[in-house]
Amino acid sequence: MNNNEWQTVQDIFHHAITLPVEQRSSYIDQQCENNVHLHQEVTSLLSHHEKSTEIDSIIDYAAHCVVNQTSQKIGDVVDRYRLIEMIGQGGMGDIYLAERADEHYTQRVAIKINRNVLITADRASRFKTERQILANLEHPNIARLLDGGTTDTNQPYLVMEYIEGTPIDLYCQQKKLGLHEQLKLFQKVCDAVQYAHQHLVVHCDLKPSNILITIDGEPKLLDFGISRLLDQQEPSDGEHSLEANKAERLLSLHYSSPEQICGEPLSTSTDIYSLGVILYKLLTQQLPYGHVTDNLHNAILKFTPTPPSQLLTHNKSVLGNTAQIEPSGIKAKDIAGDLDAILLKALHNRASLRYKSVNQFSNDLERFVNHFPVTAHRNSWVTRSKKFLRRNRLSSSLAAFILITMTTTSSAIFIQSQRIALERDIAEQERGKAVAITDFLHNMFFSINPDDAQGEVITVRQILDKASEKLNQDDSHTLFSQPLIEASVRRTIGDIYFRLGVIHPAIGHLERALTLHREYQTDDAEFYRVLRALSNSYNRADKFDLQRPILEESIDVAKRIFGEHDEKTLGVMSNLAGLYNDTGNSFMAINLHNEIYDKSLNALGPANIVTILAITSLGADYYALGDYQKAEEYFRQGLEASLKEWNENHGLALYNLAGIGYVLERLGQFEAGYAPTKKRLERAIHVLGEQHQDTLDAKLSMGRIHLGLGEYSQAEALFNEILAALPKRAGELHALNYVTRFALAELYLKTDRATQALALAQSTLSLAKNIWADDNLKILFGTQVLADALTANQEYQNAIAHYQHILTSRQQSIDKEQQQNRLMEIEHLQVKYIEAYYAHLGLARAYLALEQNANSAEHLRSIVRLTQAHPRMTAPELPWVLTSLLTEYEGSGKTKQASTIRAQLVALEQRRP
């Protein structure tokens, strides 16, 4: 066979394998005609190809069975759930439908179990990452993570919300949705993906089977199994190809972006590409490269998909000219032009030329639906005019009628052109604003060069710090020519800093953003967001004097923009009530939180976050007031509601868990407080990380529990951890810093280091008074520690002065509240006396040391009355108090009082276990 004949054989063979099996024989007969030798060669090649493919499939299946054996069978119990049936297989694990096996209540869930017998460190890490990602995502269109752990055979598993639904492409076909209905549904998917991106999560495996539509018509996003956090370390060059190959095997090739196929770093653009493929399929019922049967990788990397309108036109010609609509039910003319441009922009094989964010993609679809010019391409003046007239049909018709009647055609054309030009300018301005913001944020995350990192982990904090440095030092930055865009960028950066628990840089950016809004006299939703973000940051930094006017202004703005009963308005009102509580105005806080609860319950319902937040906040109010019984009741109600609506990782669930621990610690019930406090710390580390400010606060609570239980080494280790980490997160001048130092001084006292305790308490109290008044609860707590340290160092007179200051401040606080809230019940005001327990105890000991027994007895009696008024309070000092009081009564001949105390001692002894 010569070269020409061999080339002919190859050409026929390669084309034949692209055809369906039933068409191959007739095609070969037609091409070979009467050339028997040529026919035999092509047929022989085709036969070998089919056998090779079959053998490859057998080998692949055998290898899959060996490597991916599963130890789980239907009927097995994983944690509290019994496996019912396998409902899917992902890149990492098998997915089962399961139900509760403990019969407490009926619940169906989806359980994803890593099926690999040989679990590598990489797969285990990826599975843990998926669990963390899902735990952090709280969105109505994203399937929730309910639980997680490992099976008896050490296989990681996730318990997820079970979604009964239909893949989005099949749903649109079955329901025969029109163009606008499909776009509206798709925009909900975009909202969910954008939410994930805002939480620094990229899905990386978006496809119809991972987007189910429920019976209510709501989309649910599933399977974040190969997602990547944007602040994770990218592999070094030496490892990159290996990781890319592993990831590729977990992907669906038709929905994979070019950068995924090439193993390049992934970004939000990856999801934008996949969303483009999904929308392409919804509109045409075909994939962009569905016709490619050979070297699909190459097609995705090098070629541009056929515009969807052309594909529909081609389908119509194949069906015949009598066809009135295309197979998808959508006409080619409806999507030609704008939708073609939108999809091709999303599907561009260069990530930098796609939409900068999912929001921008979704907004262009919204503009298309509402007949506004889209940003995917530049519209001509005529096109913009047509769009304007289409979305203003009635007003345009009436105007034309009046203008024609008045025979002022030339004026009408001029006015209309001016309006269109104005609309064009506004559209271009908004487009420029969106592009500037997204470009800055995009460049911010991709400005770190992997070569410069040299294998070190690049965190979001480092990226933010570098972006902030550039923004603050570069006076020629393009954002400075667009002040409101600069304000939006700074608000975003400040908000991310706040969420990371890094407060002072957040305040700097937010204050600058607010200044810009005031200079340009804006009063819109973006201005409200800046006000609220800044007030939250001031609160975290304990800058209450600065927070209050900002909060009050944000409430006024929210009422104007959103209305009296909107969730945002009620939410910021709740922040003001929290400020009242933080500044010692407990009754003002209680009154406002009750008002918010009633309004939210009626307007938003019992499951709304504002309603549940009001319950939780009432717990905090009563805790500050000293009514620990009511505080615990509200915290437990808030925890139950939070777990019902969300899960134990939710911020409100953690806050309520913290509140329960605070109450039990304050009552001296350290053993009872150990479990909720430990659980809160574990969840905080899991959700927020070791160094977050809320995690450090949880460590303080855990340290105080250890201190109360006499586990001094564990307590001291936690206190020192906090003091080492906190300055980097919130600075030295911070409440958590001071209360931790006071707790450490208290520990020094209990471990016979009285001199160290006195020095630490004195220095801390001096610093704390720079930010708080003398009657602030935190100051009084520190004063108690200082007075105890003075007593331990035998400086009794000085100690007595500090103890008396505590009691005087407590009484003045009660008197003030009584005057301001005359209608409140007196017992609510008296509960604050429980806080005076340790001051009375210190005074009794100091006076005894000075042999002033009468003065000592007065305070001993006060302690007895307090313990009788608060039976839940643990008072380990009570036996000493009663014994000391008995000695005083017997010595002064008060036999009746001595008899009463003796009986109390006997009763106390009998109650002991």
C-alpha cells in the first residue's frame, strides 16, 4: 500500500469513528465504492479500534472496582442514620439516602462517604475541606451541611440536607419553561454562586446534576467536593501538574473551564465559565462542544462555541421549514445578539475576558430581560433607542401621538435623542463603576506572585494588607478619580477585615468610605451599608462613644430606604439595643429588644434571624442585669431556635452556647458549665479558626472554667495564648485583653503568686480606666481582683477602700435604674446585688484580719442574705462565712443568733454529697 492509499484509509477511518455505530457501515461502503482492498483495510482498523475501546473499558472498570471498594452496605448505621439506598457517586465518595435510626424523630438526609479503601492524605484533606466549606455556607439555595465525622472503618462522611429535586436542565424541559422563566431560575443559581464567592469559595464542579430544582421550583446547589478556598496555598510548580491531573479526574469535562483542563490556578472565573455552559444547554438543549467527538480538550482550549442562536437556526433547518419553534421551545431570534454576546463572554477561553464576577453576569441577564443595553458588547445608538422604546411602549406611544399632533417632529427627535444619550451615559457610568470595583478586587486576589511566595501559604489577610498598602500609599491610583467607587472598595475591604476579626484596619477603611459618602452627600443603600459596617467595627473595638451616633444615623437611613418593618431596619435597631446593654443601660436594652421582637415576629415570622436574634439579645440583657435565671432561659430558647433553623456552626448558635456558659460560670457552677463552654470553643475553632477574636473569647471562658475547677495549668496556658494572639487581631487597648489580664491576676492569687497578681492587676486597671468609666462592670471586676490582691499582700486598708467603691457603684447603678424605670418590679433591680457577693466576702476577710469583728460580721450577714436570695449560686465560701459568723455571735453572747447559724451549718453539711 502506497502513501496516498494509506492516507485515504486514515481519512475514512477517522471520520467513521465520529459517526454513530449504525451509520458507519453505509458510510464506509459509500466511500470505498468498488475498492475491496480499501474497504478491508478500513474495516480492519475499525474492528481493532472497537476491541481496544472495549478492553480499555474493562480495564478501567476492573481498576475502579479494586481501588474504589466500599465497606458500606444498605442497612448499615452511620452515626445516627441508617443507609437506605445509594443515590449517587461523586468524584470522592458515594452518596446514600439515609434516615434517622434512633427513632427520636423522622428525618431523611443524604450521606456522602469516602469510598476509597486506600485513603491518601490528599483525599482526606479534600474531604475535610468540603466539610468546612459547607459548614460556612448559609444560603437558601445551597444544600446545608448537618453533621460530619468518620465511620467505624475510619472513612470520612458528611451528613447533608437531602434534596428531592430534578436537575435544572431536565426541569426546564419537563416544565416547558419559556426564555424569561429559565433566565429567572438561572439568576437564582447565580445568586447562590455569588454568595459562595463572597465567602471566598469557588465551586469548581458546576453542572446540571449538581443543581436540583425542588418541588417548589427553588434551585439547590450540591456537592462542593472539589471546591477551593481562595486563601489556600496553591501547589508549587513541581507539584502543580500532579494536582491538576487529580482534580481533572474529579471534573465533568464538558463543564470544565480551559484553566481547569490546563491545571492553571482557579478563580471565580472558573465558575462563571461553567455557568455559561449550563445556560447554553438550557437555551439550546445542547452543550457548546457537544458535537466534538475527538480531542474535546483541544476544542475547549482553542475554539469559540457556536453562538446559541445559530445553533437553534441550524436545528430548525434540520427539522424542516415547517417547524415553528426550536426543540428547546425558544426561538433563535429571541436570543440572537444580546444573549449570544452574554454567553460567548461567559464562555471565553481566556479567563480575563470573561465577566469579572457572577453578579456582573447575572446583571447583564437582568438588563437583557428588562430591555436595557447589556455590557457584553457595545450597542449602537439605534439598538439603544429600540431598547428604550420597547421598555417604555405606552409612554413612548402617547408622547409620539402628542408630538405628531403638535407637528413638532424635529423637537421630538431631539428630546428623545437627549434622553437616550442621558440613559447611555448613566449606563456607561454604572458599567464603569462595576468594572472598576471588580477589576480592583480581582487584581487584589491575583496580585500575589507564586514565585515570590516561594511555597509559603498566602492568606486572605496578606492579600488584604497588600491591597490596603497600595490603596493608601499610591496617590495616583485610578480609584481616587472615582470617589464613590473608592468608597465601595474600601467598604468591601473593611467588611472582610471585620469578618476575619482584624478590627483596626477595618475601621480605617470604613471611616474613609464614610468620609467620601458625606463629601458627596449620598443617602442610599451603599451609604447604609458603610454606616452599619462601621458601627459593628466600633463595637468590636469597644469604641461605644463613637458607635452610638453612627448607629442612630443608620437607623434613620434604614427607615427612609427600607421602611419601618424591614429586616435591615429591625436588625440595626437590635444593634442599638445591644449598645445600650454594653454601656450599662440594661432596661433600655430590654425595652427596645422586646419592641423589636414583637415587630419582627409579626412582620417577618418566628424563623427569621431578627426574631431569633431578639430572643438571644434578651438573654444578654438579663445577664448584664444580673438576672441569671431569665438570661439562661432566653439563651436556651435562642439556641434551640438557631439549631432548628440552621446548625451548630451558625453564629447565633455559638453566641447562645456562649451565653449559657457565661451564666453557669457566673453562678459558680463550673462543672455544669464545662460541657457547653468546651463545645463552644471546639465549634469556634472549627468555624472561625484558632486566632479569630470570637475564638479567643471562647478560650477565655474555657480558661475561667478551668480556673474555677482548680485546673490552674490549663487555665494559665489559655490565658497566655490569648494575650499573645490578641494584639495582632484587635490591638492592645481592647476589653478582651484587659479581662484576660484580670483573670490571669486572679489565677496568680490562687497559685500563691500574690506579688505578681498585685502588679498585674494594678497596671491593667490603670490602662483600662483610659477607655471605661469607674462604674463600668469591667472596671469593677478588675477592682475586685486588685482588692483581693491587696488583701493577699496584707494591704488591708487600701483593699477596703476598693471593696467599698465596688459596693457604692453597684448601689448607685441600682438607684439610677430604679429612677429611670419606676414601673419595673423591684426584684429585678435587686438582682444586681449578686455581683456584690465577692466584695462583701473581701471586706469580711479584711476586717477580720484587722480584728474589726463587728464590721466583719455586717458583711458576713450580707453574704448569707445573698446566698439565700439566690439558691442556684454556688458559694464554696459559705461554710467559712457561717463558721466565722457563729464565732462572732458566740463571742458576743448572742445565743439566739448563734443557734440559728448552727442550724444552718448542720443543714449545709447534710446537703453535701
